[in-house]
Amino acid sequence: MVDRIQDIARPLDAAAVMRLLPAPPRLLALGEPTHGEDALLDVRNDVFRQLVERHGYRTIAIESDCLRGLVVDDYVTRGTGTLDEVMAHGFSHPWGPSAPNRELVRWMRAYNEDRPAHERVRFAGFDGPLEITGAASPRQALTALHDCLSAAVDPALLPCTAQTLDRLLGADDRWTEPEAMTDPARSVGRSAEAGELRTLAADLVSLLDEQTPRLLATASRDAWDRARLHGRTATGLLSYHYWMADTTPARMARLLGVRDRMMADNLLALAGRAPTLVHAHNAHLQREKSSMRMWQGPVEWWSAGALVGARLGGEYAFVATALGTIRHQGVDTPPPDTVEGLLYALPQDPCVVDAGRLADALGDPRPAPRVSPWFGYAPLDPGHLDSVDGVVFVKDMPRP
């Protein structure tokens, strides 16, 4: 079995990934099975540099706050701010202290020096301004959208004033109440003010679409793209808060679904601008339905990858990453009868394999999924290989 898999394994680089695909996709997704491991981010950085230099990719999108990501993009494209400021304020979750993320931003800024705008690489966060424990106030997104329209269109067309938005939004800590995730009664998401804001946000987004010719004639394409991002984020956050206040069994499925739908909308917008590498957890990028066991039981929803794949078809490609050990988290050498165990026996590290040929080599029935002793690591599901374009394997995560 190992010999058969070794025949289809190749040392990892961008060219080896591209050879797995019929054509370069607009959106190439590289997943990871756990967060916080610098070795996986080093792999991501290497692949992105090669995609930029040899394959024409111009954007990287990571699983971080889409509004904070604008701070990073301003720095790498125009030199706004300092590297320390960008690392402190441009990432969520928090990814800012990561050395590979810092190196990525430093390299992107250096690459863009003295290059014309159309050749510069771009950075994006594609997650919403939210965490599993809560969500941001919609203030930043709503006010930015309103400001953009106020500066460009007849004031009589606006559905409200900035003062009305401020009054309806109230104090931001009403929206960020930490207890609301587990107690819907603590959420402001179905208050009368929130309902009015949802209507106004939809009207503002509609007005933005209606005024596209004027906006593109009087401002840059980047400014229009950002206004659209603020509109998507405002309506997405208000929808997320609405479902935080829900008391039915559908609550968590809807919250997770709204988050991945926000991710998908951001990815579709990025793919429409330039070929993009997206890096996030495998679960957000897979074409299969996602599932998770939470405090109220199992939850299922469609991931961002499933939503984007349904829209883009062959213009979306997903390469999952699997790994061997995370010994500092109790994840030791994988059993030899698992996919990870078979890949661990290969000499190449890291390597990439064609998922379809790997499935053929495994035969039927396929091995059972590896069991993880740590909740933060999700092993590769052999049953998903038919919906994956490739598998990257990295043997060992160094101790931090």
C-alpha cells in the first residue's frame, strides 16, 4: 500500500499542485486541519509566493476579520502605517502575533515596492467580524457604507441620516454582550431597533447597487469594492445577531450557516477581482456538508467551500492538508492503518498527492478516519476524498 501511494506522491510546490488540476482556478483553497501551527503557515507562504511569481495569482485571503484585513491591504499595497501597527490591528482570532503571518505581510510589502498597481499583490480577510463566542457591532460597516453613499449621491436618495443610524445602533456593548451566545435573551438582534437597522441596511446596499455607474465614475474601483464589502458585512452581521436571539433548535445551524455564507460572499467577490489563494480550516473550504458537536448536540451546515464550489464549479479547487503529529497537543504518530499513517511512512515531507488516485490506491472499503485525542485537530476523512482535488501532507509540527 505504501509503495502504491509513494508512486503518486510528489514534493510539495505550487507547480505540483497545479498539475493536479485541469486548469488554474480563480479560487484555489488550501485547507489546514488545525489552527495555530506555524509549520502549516510556512507551507502556505511558500505556496503563495510561488503562485504569485510563476502562476499569476495576485491575492491571498485568510480566515481573519474582513474589515481588519483592509488595514493589512493598505499596508502591503500603499505602505500605510507600520508593520508593527498592522500586525497589532490587522488580524483577528488572534493571528497577529504569528511569525509566519508577519513574514507574509513583510514579503508582500517588499514585493509591491515600485510595482504598478495592476501587478501588486493584495491581502484580504474573508471571515466576518465575529468569533464563535460572539459578533461585533454592525456600526463600523454600516457607517462606512453610509459615509460612502453620502459623499457620492443625492442626499434625498438616502434612506436615513447618520444620526438615525447612530441612535438605532446605541451602545456597542449591547451588540457584543458575551453572554448572548449561550443565552438568546441577552441578544439585541431581534429588538425593534435591530429590525429597523436590517431594513435600512438592505436599502443602503440596494442604493449602492443602483448607483454603481456614478460611483465607478467618481471614485476608484477599490473604493466601490470596499463599499460593497461594508454592505455585505453590515447585512451579514445584522442577520447573525438576529439568529443569536433565536430560541428554536435551528439557532446554531443558522448561525454557522450565516458565518460561512458571509465567507463565501467575500470569496466570490475576491475571485471576481483576481486569481486568489484562500487559506483556512479544511472544514470551511470542503465541498461536503460540515458538522460539529456543540453543547446542544450535533449541528450541520454548508461550508463556504461548498457554497463557492456550487457557484464557481471548476473555477474552485480545494486541496486539503493532513498532518502526522502535534506532540505538544498529544497527537502522536498516526496508526499505520489510517490515511495519515500511510502518508507518514513516505520519504517526502511535505508532499502532495492527487486525491482521486489516493482514493483508488486505498481501495474499498477505505480506512476508518483517524481518531484525534485533541479537539483542536480534525483528521482527514477518507470518505471525503472524492470531493477533494489534492491532499498536502506535513509530517510533524515542531514544538512552539
